[in-house]
Amino acid sequence: ISEILLIYYLFVFMLATTFDAKFPARITGVPHPEITWYFNDKLITPGAGGEGDKFRVKRDGDAVCLYVKDCKPEDAGRYKCKAVNLDGEASCEANLEVVDKM
């Protein structure tokens, strides 16, 4: 793969009484890569951003972010971002652990 750069890191933060996870990534490539997200190797189909959507993806240029709303123990696992273009593919993954207290 010639021009796909994937920088991936994980933030988990608390909003009021809910726990949300944020997986930001910076993805560059020529041609511009298509992005897909996976949870434990299963394709994630993000919602349009409605109140009931568990997963949401925002993309702004090279910046892309997966949001996981109101994390519960069943949301713990491996999250993967995959970038694909005509020159090849790149992916990176991170594990999410959901704990009661820190």
C-alpha cells in the first residue's frame, strides 16, 4: 500500500451518568480511502446520528471518528478501523474495556 496512513488511538470519557467511547483516527491516502469499522470482526453499521443509535461515525477530511454510545459490558471487545483504496489497505485496532469504577 503506498499512501494510506492510519493513526489510531482510544479515548473513553464520561458524560453525565453515561459512558461513551470515542475512537478517533487520521486517515490519508490517494485515492481517498473508504473506511469501515468492525466490532470483534463484525461489520458495524453506524446510524445517522439519531437519539437511539448505538454507533455513529463522523468524517471530516482526513479525520474520522467512531462513537459508541452508553457503553455497557457487552460493548467491551476489539474495535477495528479499516481503510481501503486502489493501492491497498491498512487497518488498526484497539480494545475497549468497560469497568464500573476507576
